[in-house]
Amino acid sequence: MSSQKKKGVFSEEIIVITIGIAIVYWIIDSIFLVFARVDIGFFSHIFRPDLGEMGARIIVISLFAIFGSHAHQMIKKQKDAQREIEQLKTANEQLAQESAGLKNT
């Protein structure tokens, strides 16, 4: 049961990492714009960007969200496939043991 909890934690970390990357992008973009345009302060760029800046940020954050969702789904599919492989291996080993037991009798 603890191994299932551990697997779920990693897939949830992907979402948190994606949100973190989006926040870091937002801050770095604001810092860049402060140096590019001296007339507006840092906090104005973070909390009140103009329409052009906001559009670009929303596009990039949306792409990060899509990537995070896609990565989450791919990891989930991979874990499901690995679990199925383990079940098939176990079933195969049981069949091999049963057939070996039948041959010996």
C-alpha cells in the first residue's frame, strides 16, 4: 500500500513542478521587462502587466500546463503498463510451477 502512495506522490509532483516553472517564468519575464523598459517598476510588471505581456504569459503558462498534464498522463500509463507486466509475470510463473508439478506426478 505504501508503494502505491509513493507512486502517486511522484505523479502529483509533476503538476507542482509545472506550476513552479510557470511561476518562475512569470518572475523572470518581469525582471527582463524591468531592464528592457525603465519607465515601469518590477512589481507593476508582476501584478499589472500590459495586454501584450499578459497575452504572452498566458500562452506560455498554458503550454506549461498542457505539458504537465501530458507528462502526468504518460507517467500514469507507464505505471499501469508496468503493473500489468508484473501481474502477467506472476501469472506466468504460477502456470510454469503448476505445469512442472503436473509433469512430476
